[in-house]
Amino acid sequence: MLKIKNLNIKSADNEILKDVNLEVKPGEVHVVLGPTGSGKSGLVMALAGLPFVDVDSGSITFKSKSLLKQSIQERSLNGLVSVFQHPVEIPNTTNWDLFCNILKLRKDKRDPQDLKELYNETAESLGLDKNHGSTPADSDGMTHSEAIRNELLISFLLDPNLLIVDDIDEKLDAEDKLAVALNIKNFIHTKRRAGIIFSKDKQVLELIEPTHVHIMAKGQLALSGNIDILKRIEEDGHPELSTS
């Protein structure tokens, strides 16, 4: 589904990623753990198509097509959806109207009434208020936890083939981290979707039950394997990169 080959990216002449290789197949859940500055956000930006990094060399293909030639909207339409730790504020519209506008842009043909019911069910499963759809889509009017859950709500309803999640648990308390992690796990495993989850929190990553684990350090995937790698990481979240 997704293939990253010898990817090198930079930002303002600073090298962010060095020769990163990664393959994600349908149904696989990859987690990427690493300290601040290890290159995690740079990789997310390259996958999402954000203009803050430049691809120096290498390739990214998604569904056998070059991702680097696609706009952010094209990537989303093709089934790659990213969730970020700092949701964008959208004033003067409600959460439901925002979702409807997204559907119009995507030319979604699903029945509006069915989607409304699904919206309410998904909002409830995420712990959002039953009137969430009628509240303003402005993160200033929501707690950080509500804003993150709203991002997940929209992302789940778009039903992506590949869900990318970037450190969204970073500013959440322990209870909210647990709820967010379990909702991500349920969506990916129930829908049999692929996922790439970036975090610094080992416990969050363990809850998601990944099929693959990668340790990122200094712009490289320094160590890759299965969930057993998480058991070898120090509790402060900084990985022991020795393979011994």
C-alpha cells in the first residue's frame, strides 16, 4: 500500500530524514517512537504533503502511485488521512457543517441521514457531547481533548485506507490518552485499516497493539521489529537503541 524508499528530506537546509525506508501493507499497524527532534514530525509532514519540508531525494508511493506528485486533497481523496496534535481553528461554522462541507468537496455519495446517525454514534463512542455537531468548530471553544477527539471523529468518518496519527496524545491527561488510544485501536482493527501512529508515549503505543514497531533517532529508523521492542524501552520514553 505505502512504500517509502531512500527518503531524504530537509527544512531550511537542515537535514530532517536520512535514507528512510518503510513499507506498510493493508491491515498493518506501524508505530514510530522517538524523542523530540528525532524526525517523526518531518516524516508525517512529508506523508501528508505539508509545505514545511522539502524532499531532497527518494520516493513515496501510495497504492502504486507517486505520493509526491499529489496535493494534500488528492492524498485524502485517495485514502490517506492525517491527524495532527494541533487542530486547525475553523470559526463561524458548526462541527456538523464543517463535516458536510468536507463531504461536498470529496463528492461523497453516502446518504446524509445515514451519515448523521453515524456521526452521532461515532461522536458518542469518542466521548463527545450528544450535541457536539451543533457546537462551533473552533478549538478555542473546546478543550484540547475535545478538539483532538473532533479530529478523530472526522478522520474516522472519512474511512481512510491509511490513517496517520502524529503525537496527538502529547498534551492529554492519562485518562484521555487511554480513551484516544483505544478509539484509534478500535477503528483500525475493526475496519481492518492500516495505520502509522507516531508518539513518545510507550504505554499509548502498547494499547494500540501494533503489528510493527520502529524506533526513530537522528532522522533514521534506527531499529524495527514487533511489539517486543517496546518492552526494551526505558520508562522515560527515550529508546535504548542498542540491539543487544
